[in-house]
Amino acid sequence: MAQVAPKRTPANLIVDGRYREAVSAYAVAAQGEDAATSEARLKAGLIEADLGDLPAARRRWGDTVSGSTSAPREALALALVRMDEGARDEALFILNSLAPTGFDTYERGLFLRTLGKAQGAAGDRAAILNLMNAEIFPMPPNRRTELTHLIWEALKRNDDAGLAGKLNVRNGNLPGWLALKSDAATHASTLAALQQALAAWRLAYPTHPANEMLVDEILELAERQGGPLRRMALLLPLQGELAPYATAVRDGFNAMRLASADNSLEVVFYDAAAANAAARYQEAVKAGAQLVIGPLDKPGVEALARLTERPVPVFALNSPATTPAADGATPGSLPAFSWFALTPEDDGVDLARQAWEDGHRRVATLVANTDLGSRTRAAFVAAWEQRGGVVVEDARYTGSAEAYKAAIRKTFSLAQSEERASFIRRSLNRPVIFEPRARADVDAVMLSADPVNARQIIPQFRYLGMDHLPIYATSQIYGGRPDAKADADLDGVTFGIRPFDLSPNPTPLSGLFDQYWPRADSGTRQLFAFGVDAYLLSRALPGLGTDPTRKLNGATGTLQRDISGQIRRQLTWARFMAGMPQTLAVPP
């Protein structure tokens, strides 16, 4: 009589790599309403989610996974859902508070991979420990490739010192990983040496998972970056609401490119919005782009920041919601992810620096009652208080003459002074000569206002006897073109100014802009200058990415890349004299 082969359990099927069959086996066991069937549904859904079909998993889970829970499998399922929804911080909170003692072998690996992925996206160096430890557990083939890339990115973010001692020695791939990291870093600047080193590495570690794709990708990236930059892609929303802004950026980029007479560089423009930014990036990569610039909108930038694989560096033209992890750029190479944005926060921080260096310590702030005003003030206050300065008063204004006056009266406690005089008049029952007296604990004013509002506000200072106080304004106060008659009321105000708006301009592009865009408003002018700097930065990124002291004199300011990948901007400072901006002497 023929023997019947024993039925394979779901755990056996997973060991054999038969994940779909394991799902079916758990589904059969889930035919019921007791705790065991509920557990089987959870297990089946976890495998489905790991295979890339989270919608099917969520249907299977139903209401079982709908909120916070202390049960390990439900918590892991909820973390997977939150990660898919983009709620990474919530997923991390769930995973960090989870004690996976009830997990089986496969689920423990899934937990470690999920935790490491969330930590890596947050820039947490602890990601490498969990990702490396996850390698010893079974996983679907699609997740093997993902884990390989996650480990490599995490390895590049970690220092070599003491790394081996922190990792699980049960992972047989560990020596190969550390050798690959060492070879790639040692020979990063010489393509031929890197090719030779990686060929030797392959002979030493023939079964290592990095051999499947990663080593080829490392070599391909080195070949792209080994020579001069010849092809780049610019992702801009050339249709829709943002099209006018994107056009100004594009025109500034092209104008600077033509002025540089760089005929060796090929630039391809892609119409890219938030919904298709990732797809446009992939198109640019396939077309041979060595650098992708853009997108311009925040959601589009965030879409590229969330990509787990970026074979070609990204230079975004807006700030991501979350800071991508450091990329470990090597000397002379392009940083994997950098970004540049014209933010009001830059103005606030730079104003704090300038006022502090001029010797002021106690300021009053006067800003528009808008989101722009609030953001500018918040950045100023943070930078000011970090230096030890004090903000003694905060006032907001809206666009009317009475509102300006009321805001200034509040800022300097003139209302209280007038109330005291009124009380004395009533008490004495006779006329009293009165001159309002401002508070004496303010030594400077921080002002955020556009030209129209500023021309109404500054005369109020003089009318109320406050013209002895230094006023520091953001770059918003200057419209970009000289107008001595209109700006005569702004005399004495110190403000940040873009080099593009200086006269004479360091480059001929300002005059070119005025010639071809004579009716353009201040916003268009600013975005044109932003496009000029996008070009300049695209050529300077290899140096800026690895030298934190290096600066670039741009059209929007003095530019410098910090360790997070953001391009920081410092303005030139000027003062209105006879209605014209006059630059201040730079201290030696």
C-alpha cells in the first residue's frame, strides 16, 4: 500500500518558499470564529501584506486591525497599515513599543524588516541592527531584494568603528557586507580601482545576496558619476496652477545655462506634478540622466524622498516634509538627495544673525497676521533665543492704516502710556501736556512686510516718535527694482536683499530679466533668480556635498549645503538711503 506524504504545515511551506500556499493553508484554518481562527486570519494577512498585496490583507483582517492594540500580531499588522498610509512616526511608535515574544520565526523577521525600514526612513542609525538581524529569517523573494538595498543604505549611514561588534554574528552575510562597504568607500574616487575591487569581492563572496543586483548598481552609479555631468533632467509642473511659477524657474535655469556657454550639458525637461513625480523620475533615469532636478511642489518632492531606491541623485526644488537619511556622499560625487527652497524661515534666521551681530539683544517683532508672517517670526524667534536674545513683544498687523497704528502702539506700550495720561487728566480735572513715551526695554524691531505694507508702517514709527529705533526687515520689503520715490519712506531700514536685486548686479542676468520681463512682479523675479541658482547649484553639488565650509555666491544669496542635504541661504544686507538700497560693509 502506497504511503501518503504528510501534510505540509504553513510553517513548513514558508521554509520551502511556498508563501502563496501558506496563505491558503492559513485561510483554511481560519474557517471559524474562535481565537485560533482569528490568529490564522492574522497570519494569512501578514504573509499577503509581505507579498505586496496589502489591500487583500486588510480585507482579510477586517475590523480586527483598526486601532491600537497590545497583541503582537495585531500591532504588527497595524504598523504595516500605517506605513502604507505614510504615517511612519505612528508606525515607529507601535513597533518600538512591541515585544514580539509571541511571533513565529517568519513573523520575527517580518517585524525586524518593518522596524528597520521605518527607522531607516527616519534617518535612525539603529536601522542597520534590525535589518541585518532580519537576514537570518525567511522572507519572500521580493523582500530579499528590498532588504538588500535597505541594508546597503543603512550601512552607508553608519560609521565603521564598532559596527561589527553590534551586529548578530549568526548572520553569515555580515563579513561580506562589511567588506563591500570598505571596498566601495576606499575606491570611490577611482572607477578602475573600484571595478577591480568589486571583481575580487565577488570571488570572495559568490553567494552573497548583494551579488544579485546591488554590486552591478554600485558600478553603474560609479560609471555615471565618474565622468563630467553631461545629462540632467528638470522636473517641473509646466501645466496647471503652478505652471507660471515653474516657467519662471525654467527661464532662470536656461538663462544661466546659456550665459555659462556650457554646450556639453544636455537638459531634458519633464512636465511633473505630485501624482506622477516618481514615474517621471524613473523615465529620466532610463533616459540616462545623471542628475534629476525637481520637483517644484512639496508633495512631488516628498514622493521622491520616500523612494527606497534612487539610482540617480535628486536635487529637489522644495523641502520634503521629512528629512531623508544622510547619503554618505564620497568626495567628488553627487549627494543622493539634496534640496533647495526659498523659505521665509531663511529670512527669519538670517535676520536674527544680522541683528545679533549688530549688537542688539532685546527686540519687538511686527509681522503680518498671515501664515507667511507666522513662519518668518517663528524661525526668527528660534534663532534669536538660541543666541540668548529676548523677544519682549509680538504684534501682528492687517492691511489698514488703523491696524498698522494699533500694532505699533501695542508693540511699544504706547496705549498704556496714553491711558496713564488720561487718568492724570481725569484726576486733576485740567489739561495736561502729554507726549507718549515708548517702553525702554526694546533696542531693535524685527519687521516682516512687503513694500506696500512697509510704506504704510514705517511712517507710523516716525509719527509716534519711534524713529530712533533700528528696524530690521526681511527681503520681502524690497520689490526688486529701484524706486527711489516710492521707497523714500523706508529710509534707515536695514534689510536682507538678494544679490540678483543689487545694482549693479554681479551677473548680466538681472538686466536681461528687466529687458525681457519688464512687467514681471516681484514673485516672478524671485523665482527667475531661484532658477538661476538651481543651475549654479547643479554644477557645484559634488563639492558642496562633501565640504561643509564651501559656499557658492548665488542670485538669491550665499549658498551652502548642510549635513542634512539642505541648501542654506544667507542674504546680503543693505539699508535704504534716499529711497535706494545701499549694501552694508561686510566685516573682515
